[in-house]
Amino acid sequence: MKCKKVKDLILTDYSDGRLDAAGNEAVRRHLAACAGCRAFAEEVQKTVVEPLRRQAPEMPPARVWEMIERRIGEDDALPLQESENIGDLIVRALLGLRPAAAVVFAACLIVAFFVISQRTSENAIEEYLAEQGSFLMASNGEANGLTDEMDFGTAIEEYFL
């Protein structure tokens, strides 16, 4: 096993005692043969693992558990039904937010919709103008006898040709 892998395991599963038997044995064999990793393991044990083991577990205040139990019991957090659409989901999400957050969220949705609709309409206008310009140029060329076989790739042209 390489030193990098052993050091990663020392910082995680090996120090927590969550490494399987084969992994534990591989790390122990590497530590017996590698002085650098052995020193690293001792330092991790001394500075990280031991202080955490001496630390008494802290329980959250009773009011935290009460809030958790109350939120679990609420019917607001029902999963999305098949019959619901995305609009109903957004309305339900907005109703669950604080007023300021709901206003900000709604404003973001409006701005996003406006930006998307503007880009779509700008692209449509640009495409229409380009197609019309090509048609006019071709018409003018035909009147002057300048075109042989001109193909502009328009839908109407493909239909008739």
C-alpha cells in the first residue's frame, strides 16, 4: 500500500475504527515498515483522536428536539404527488418560506423568465430578418440575372424544391 493511501486511511476510517479487517491489517503492515507513516499516525492519534475521545458528548437543548418533532409531524412537507404540476410545487415552496425570502425568490423567477423570453424573441427576430434579407438579395439577383442555383435553406424553399 502506498503512503498517500495509508495517510488518507489514518485520517479517516483507521482512526475511527471503521476499517475492515483486511484494511486494518494492510495499514498495520505498512506502519511496521514505514517510519514516516508511523510518525504521521502517532501525531494524528495525539493531536486529533485522543482530544476528541476525551471530549464529553454534547446533547442539543430540549427545544431543538421539540422543533424537530413538530416539523416531522407537519403535513407541509408532503412529497410531490403525480397529479401535481411544477407550478403547484413552486407555490407550496413559496408558502413555506419566510416573507422576505419568498419575495426574493419570486423576483428571481420573474427576472429569469424575462431574460429567457427576451433572448428567445431576439433570436427569433434576428433569424426572421436574416431570412428575409437573403430572400430580398436573391430576388434582386434574379432580376439582374445574377443567380444560377441559389439555395438559402429555408423551409419554404425545401417544400417547393
